[in-house]
Amino acid sequence: MVIFRYLGIMWHASRQRSLLFFALLVLSSLTEGIGLVLLVPLLGTLQEVQSQPTGIVAYIIEGLTFVGVPITLTGLLGAFLALNLLRAVIVYFQTLVSERFRLEVLDGLRTRSFDAILESRWDWVVAQKRSDLSSLLITEVNRIGGALVQSVRLIISLISIGVYVVVAFTLSPVMAAIATVLGGLIFFLMRHQHQVAHRHGMLLSQANKNVQQTVEEGLSGLKLVKILRSENRSSAMMKAIRAKLRGRTLQFAKLNAAMGLIFQIAIALVLVAMLYTGIEVLELELPVLLILIVIFARLSPQIRLVQTQINGLQHTEAVMDNYHDLTREAGKVSEPVLQGNDCEPITLGKSIKLSNVSYSYKTRDARSLNDVSLEIPFRKTTAIMGTSGAGKSTLADILMGLLAPETGTVSVDGHALDAESRLNWRKSVAYMPQDVFLFHDTIRNNLLWADQSASEDDLEAALKKASAEFVYALPEGIETIVGDAGQRLSGGEKQRIALARALLQKPQLLILDEATSALDLANEARIREMIETLHAELTVVIIGHRLPALENADQLIVLESGTVKASGTWESVVQELPSD
Ligand SMILES: Nc1ncnc2c1ncn2[C@@H]1O[C@H](COP(=O)(O)OP(=O)(O)OP(=O)(O)O)[C@@H](O)[C@H]1O
Ligand SMILES: [Mg+2]
């Protein structure tokens, strides 16, 4: 049963809190049960002929007399009031405890899935659908949170049903037995509906995901859609996908309503049968009959609640499966980065060497790098050239230790990188891609990602080296917020800030992957100049299409279809190349 999985999550999160929560739950139900039974002698005082209390009523009267409560109307009312006050206080604490617990459990789930993705290997991340990950982290975790509330409510309902049934049994075993058997029968007959609900849950979950994906794509492709004047198409796509979601949601609502209908009818039949038996066959006393009716009246909405809760839970079981599968999958390919955050960066002294490195992406059969061997010498500038799709960016990812080669080795100063040292090496490399990423934050905070402890002077020096002094001329200077992914800045401005961030990292190796593509000639020249001045301090790899940008490199490597076509000094390679 799915409820046990949710209970398992809670139990796993904190045994102490789970126990506290259940203790409070049992206490509140117990006070309610005793309160109900108290009504029997209370109503009994109305009768002229006082009947001798039996069973549980007798015990409770004995207990009351023991603590000195007189068995009069006032005494009983006082006890009833005290009991209800006690219950109100218990319920108050129970609500607080369960809400705090739920939020903790939910945060735990969120953290677990986000950390699992953070720690997972890059090759796994690039093979995932982006919207699957975001819907896991946002929508699905929220739905699991909702289901946690439902399972808590379900338990509350189940416990109070239990208490009602026990009280009913002590008052009239025959009546209680009839009600239990008939109630159980109804529940059993509606069991099939729960499976239907589960299936609906999966469909609904899929529809939700599609909506999420369409929204995300619609937003990131908004500029394209506007340029293509395809607003109609985008709107129609959104409408269609929403219509599907609406249909599925409605179907689920219909299923629930139909179950409600059947249930109401069944309950009315049971009530009639019970009243008839109680009055005609068993000839029960009025107070007992009244309390049984009260119990039954309270019981039936609870049972209905249990039904809908179970339905809702079945509904989220698919979501939960998905959550666990994805988190587990991410966990299987994890790099233990969160524990060893204070790793020592590796210093470079001689060279980085690739020996017979091959790599292919999971979603593609052909090799993106094929038997690549090369050497990047210390404090020299190496240019990597090649046509689009030649494997340059893949090579960069391997060089910086983001991807592990499928075969072959990457070694730094003669030490081959393994899973662990690859993580340390990554810390020593700064990478500047063509489409740089900036956080929606101030320029200062974007820079501080590279080095938390950088001083004002460090920031200024890095910005200056990266030709990004324009930052200080902005109205809010270095405190300017760059917008979502830096969209309030021009491409070239973003690149220069990202370069400053890369320099602030004080890397052993700086990789520029077509990093100056968005710059005008003047700024590109300045950056080239900067690289020239860094020449003596830093090992640089420049990736590009355009020859002029690579002209001053000490070494030129030409990639073609994943293999090294030529390498050597600029002059020697250019002579070999066809002149185009
Ligand atoms: N995430 C990925 N999944 C599958 N295939 C990929 C992935 N990334 C790159 N490829 C493929 O690997 C090959 C090399 O790609 P890579 O990005 O390294 O080329 P590149 O030389 O950097 O090209 P460009 O100059 O266009 O940036 C290409 O055929 C590309 O289609
Ligand atoms: Mg590339």
C-alpha cells in the first residue's frame, strides 16, 4: 500500500518526530472516544428510570467517581467540557508538530534530489531532458509534499475510525459488527476504483510534465517565436497541451465524484439497516441508540475521506516512483563532491597530456573524439582549431575533467587523472564558453562565485584584465543586477565579466572556447593582448574557428571529425593546411 511508503519516508526522516506525532494522534482520538462514551450517562440523566450502566460506561463512571467527579448532570458536563478542552490543546500541538514535520520531510526530499543532481556526473546530466529535472525538483516534489499531508490526514482518519469502532463495539457489539461488515464490504467493492485512480495519476503526471516543458521552451524560445511571428503556433501548442491536462484532471474529478455518489447511497442503506436492527430487533435504549447514530454520522464522512485520501495517494504513487527512480539514477552516477568540497587544487608544472583519448556521447553512436593524443605545455598558449562539430568543446570538457575519457588517459605532470583527482583538477581550471552563464544577481556576486574571499582590489584587477572596466561606468557599478542569465547585458559585456570571473579563480589552465566570439575587434584585440601578458603566468587553451584570433599561439592543433589532423607550431601547421 502506498500509505506505507509515505509513512516510511516520515519514519526514515525522524523516528522521534514520527513517534511524537503518533502519540499525540492517539491521545487526541482517545479523548474524543471517552468524550463520546461520556454522552451515554449524560443523556441517561434525562431518562426517568435510571438504568444500570454496563460495559465501558460503567468503567468510566467508576473512574470519574474515583477522581471525585459527582455523577450528576453538572459533574458530567464539567468532565465533558474538561475532556474537550484537553482534546483541543492536544489537537493544537498535533497540528503544529505535523506541519513542522511535513515541511522538514519535504525539504529533505528537495535537498536529496537537488544534491543528487548536483553530484551526478556531467555525462549523465547532458543526457537528461532539462524539463524532466526541473519538474522533478519543483512540481513533483510539491506533489509528494501534498501526498504527505494526505497520508497524515489518512492516518488521522483511520485512527479516529478505529476509536469510533471500538466505542461502538463497547456500546452494542451487534450493531457495531453489522456496521463494520457492511462498511468493509463497501470499501472492498470500491477497491477496483483505486487501481483506476493510480492509472489516472500516471496520465495526469505526464500531462503536467508536458505543460511544464512547453512553458519552459515557450519562454526560452520567446525571442525566436516573436521573430518568426509564430505567436499563434506557440499559443495553439500551449492550448492543446492545456486542454489535455484539463481533460485528464476532469476525468479524475469525475471518477472521484462517481465514487462519492455510490458511497453516499451505500451509506444511506447501511444506516437504514442499522436503525431498523437497533430499534426493532435489539430494542436498544435511547441514549445508546442516539450515541450510535452520532458515531455513525461521524464515521461515514471519515470513511469517505479515507476513500478520497487513498485515491489521491494512489494518484501520486507514480510521481513518487519517478522521484525515486530519477534520484536513484542520479545517485548511481555520483561524484562525491559535496563531502570533499575543500579539495586541494592540483598545480601544474610541466604539461597536460592526453593519450589515446576517445569519447562518445550516450545519445549518439559515432565517436565525438577518436584516439586523440596531444600535449598542452605549461605556461604556453595552445590553439585548437577545427570545423563545427569537430569535437573541440568535447575536448575542452575532457581537458578540464568534466567528462572522463571513455578510453585513454588524461595526465597532469605525468599523473593520470582518476575519478577523485579529476575533481581536484577541475578546481584548477577556468573555462569560458561562447554562451557564458551569469546568475541573476549583482556583478559582484557573480564574480565572487570564483573566489568567495576576493577583495575589492582583486575584483577590480580581474575586471581590468578582462577589459571589463565598463562595469564601473554603469549607474549602479559593480552592484548592477545582470538579469536572468545576464540578459540585461550585451553578449560582449557578459563575456568580459565571465572572463574576469575566470581570472579571479587563479586557474592553472584557462580554456577559452570561442570565448571572444561576441567581442568587437577592439575588445578582442585587448583580450588577446591580455592573454599575451598572461603568457608567462598561465597555461591557456584557445578554441576557435578564426585563424587571426589564434595567430599568436605557441602551438596549434587542428581537429577534424574527432581526430587530430595536424599539430605543431603555427607556421608548420598553416603550411600544411589547405588555404581557405
Ligand atoms: N550532449 C551531446 N549529446 C550528443 N552528442 C553531442 C553532444 N554534444 C556534442 N555532441 C556531438 O559531438 C560532436 C562534437 O561536438 P562538439 O560540441 O565537441 O563540437 P565543436 O567542435 O565544439 O563544434 P562547434 O565549433 O560547433 O562548437 C558533434 O558531432 C556533436 O553533434
Ligand atoms: Mg564547441
